[in-house]
Amino acid sequence: MVMFLSTFGVFLLVITAMAIGYIIQKKTISGSCGGLGAVGIEKECDCPEPCDKRKAREAKAAIKAQWEKDRIL
């Protein structure tokens, strides 16, 4: 039981330290290899045409980006 509690305490300490680091630096955890872009793959699937959900998501993001660009404040 002591081993379980000490292990749980260590995990809790590490998670708390990660949370404090996020709050202070506002950076998310990221990989060091650069992801799929580092190996020359632009998207996750090899299909020539994106699905309807992805098209809708990209259209929504483009509208939001245009709105942010045209915003006065």
C-alpha cells in the first residue's frame, strides 16, 4: 500500500508541475520531430479529395480568418 501511495504521489507531483508550467508559459506539449510535415506529408490521409467534413471545417476556418483580418479593433 505504501508503494501505491508513493507512486500515486509522484504522478500527482509530475502532473501538477506540468500544469504549472503550462499556466506560466502558455505552451502545449509538442513532439520534437515536427510531425508529418517533416517527412513531406501535407495531410493525414492519401485521398486526392478531402471529405465533406474537412471541406466544411476548412471553409469555416477561412471565413473566421477573413473576419479576424477585416476586424477593426
